[in-house]
Amino acid sequence: IETYSPYQDRDITDISVCDLGDLEFPFGNPKKALDIIENTVKTILDANKIPCMLGGEHLVTLGAVSAVVKRYPDVHILHLDAHADLRDTYLDEPLSHATVMRRIWELVGDQRIYQCGIRSGEKEEFSFAKDHTVMQKWDLKGFADVVKSLKRKPVYVSLDLDILDPGIFSGTGTPEAGGVSFTSLLDALLQLHSLSMVGCDINELSPCLDPSGVSTAVACKLTREILLMLKGE
């Protein structure tokens, strides 16, 4: 993947990026893993830098937001995903990729989570969203209105790559038919230039589920574009 973006006419070499490497988590202990993520993100924020986390399981977002909300109490969450992730529990577990936005809602409160591209979830999740989040279902056609609503607010962006159609991104644990195209997602992401992004994550890539390497290439390209939009010091 080239470091230059023809979409933004910028190169990764034009900005300062520090790769902290992989975090090591204790197996089978999600609470401890979340604590490690929160402490790491806090360290980044304390250095007046913007965290950009590359994750697997979407639960990792909870750890990052737990740190961000302490630094930016009025933070708003921009959640791009195929799934609502608003279950209270999943397989009797409160900490899961399927519950992550419910747990984040408990941190930030009503109308502070903007959900886009959602096309899958339990009936209860969609009912919950009507009262507690701002949800744009199915696609990204209303994304410009979402961006307009978020201007002049601190925004944390969480991109679950399964928002993409599995025809172009199959390397994910919970693929959902009817997803958005790469071009539609890229067009939406390029609108983030006008927002005050205080953190972000890109998650749910599972390279082993796509031996062709296409999904990894797509994820890398989107990561490049998002990094080039962060306005760090």
C-alpha cells in the first residue's frame, strides 16, 4: 500500500505518526484488557496526541472511550458499523462486541452516539436506539447531516469494517449482506476533515478469514486515509 493518498493529496510521510506496537492482554480477561487499553490511551492523551487504535474485537473501543471521556466529558461518538452493538448482554456476557455501544452509552448518555450504516441487530436494540442514540440505518446517504450535527464538538470515531459489503470485505467475524461500497465509505470518511476528532479506532479485521489478502489491503487503505485526517499537534 502506498503512503500517498491521491484522494487527499497528502502522504503519510508529511505527518508525524508513532506506532506503539501491539498491546499484550491476559487471555480470557476482558476487564483487564480494557484497563490496559484505557491506561494506554490516557498516556497518549496526556501527551496531547490523538490515539488511533487498530483493533480486532470491537469491544476494544470501550477501553479507549473510557479514557477519552475523562479528557473530553462532552465527547460524541461516531459509530460506523453493520451492527447496532446495543445489546445489554451477549451469551450472558456484558462485555462483548455485541454490547460495546450499550456500555459506551452508559458512559456518555443519550443522543451522544451517532450510528451510521446499521443494518443488523435485535429488535430490542433498534427500540433502544430510538430513545437513546442517533441512528442512520442501512447506508451512508445521510452522513453529511450527521457531520453537520457534530461540528464544533469533540468526536471519537469508531469504524467497524463490517460496515462494508462482504463482497469486498470478507475478512471479518460477522459479515452482513447489503453493506456499503468502498467508495461510499471513503466519501463519508473524507467528510471528517471538518470535525474535531479526538480519537479513533478501526476494528474487526480478521485476516485469516480472507486468505486472498484483499480485506487487509482495504483496511490498510482506509487506515491511511483516516490517519491523514487527524489534526495532531
